Amino acid sequence: MTNTKPSVHHIGMTSYHFDQTIKFYQEGLGFTVKHIWGRDKRVYMMDMGDGACIEVFEGGQEDTPPTGRWLHVAIRTDDIQASYQRAIAAGGKPKLEPTYADIMEAKPKPVYMYFAYVIGFDGEEIEFIQELDSEQ
């Protein structure tokens, strides 16, 4: 049977601070290196743990804003505090500490979650999401 439902395979980014970014994604986010390639510049495919990946291309310029950079990448977690602290300990910059949200207007039913944001070495925003079954 063919799976026709789309899902995320990978998200690509260019990194000026390549070595720091790879280390941050491994130590701070728990990603593993799935593939490495590149002739003139390195490319790492980093597995997020569920088969979806971040593809990190070496390059860019520090003083030039990136083009087409994503708004944020949201990562599912079962422990919002541990995920946030691990990312900060690995050099991520805090943007928003773990915060509770209930989105009562969500359809077909309310959404309950904790979320937090950190900033990576190239200015990319990473959101952690811990979904809950009910109100806290």
C-alpha cells in the first residue's frame, strides 16, 4: 500500500557557524548524524529522532541576513523543562522559557500544551512543544 499522506522529510538551512550548529543540534537537541556529504562545503543530514531531519549546509555570511529562513521549527517533546535546559546548556540562547498555553478556541477540541523557544547559532528559532491530554 502506498502512503499518500504528506509528512516532513527534512528542513534545510544554511549555517555560517557550521561546527557550532552541528554540535548544538547533537548535544542540545539530541539529533544524530544520518548522512554527511559535500565536495566544497559540508552537508549534514541530522535525524530529529522520528525520521524527520534538519539538513545543514555549510555556508552563508555572518553579516548577511539569510533568505527564506523558516519562522521556526517545532520539536515534539515529553519533557519541556529537560529539552529547554539541554538546549540552553549546549549554547542555545533563551527566547521564551517553558510556558503553558490552553487554546480553547481550537477546533475540533481545545489544545493544551507547554511550549518554549531557543535561538540557535545562526539565528534559527527552535520551538519545543509538549502536548497535554487535558488542562493543567
